[in-house]
Amino acid sequence: MLESNICPVCWAFQDPNTGRCLVCGKRYNVLNIPLVIAPCQGTIIDSFVIPYPNGNLIFDASVTMECYAADAFNDASLQITPTSKAQIIFDLKPDKDTNALFTIYAH
């Protein structure tokens, strides 16, 4: 489970003002995307919030993750290698009440 002000990679403390890890110096944006457990496939519908300094972007989407070999035409097995590629696809779903694809809340 991710903790606030803790680096999600090396588990060291992060500077609460900048979000940078005090050990590795990196700042990560964590995408908490619920995908099915089977790697590289699956779809689930959920709501997502993208925080900004002055508000939030909220949307519902069906999410899929596709993995494929860099040379998919020559690799019939499609084994995942360091040259493999992956993409996360958000298929936006309209809101049931407003029929809007996304909502922006500013504060």
C-alpha cells in the first residue's frame, strides 16, 4: 500500500514540499489504475481523478492495457522482452446523469 510522503520505489521519505525522494531524488506520479490481475489484458470500468494544484479532472473509463513485442510481425510467441511495448488505453464513458465525458472541478 502506498503511503503519503514515502517513495513508492525505494520506500525512503519524500520531501513534503517538493515530493522528491530524499534518497533517489525522483518524484513519482502514482497512477492507481485498477486492471485485472492477468498481465497485459483486461477491462474494468471505474472512476478516475487526476489532481491538479487548483482542482481535479474526473472521468469514468473502461481501461485496457495492451502489451506487444517490438517486432510483433516476426515474433509469433509475443513473449515480453525489454524491447516490448505497452500502452494503457482509457475509453471514456459518459456520465449517467450529465452525459459529459469528464468534469473539471476548480478550487
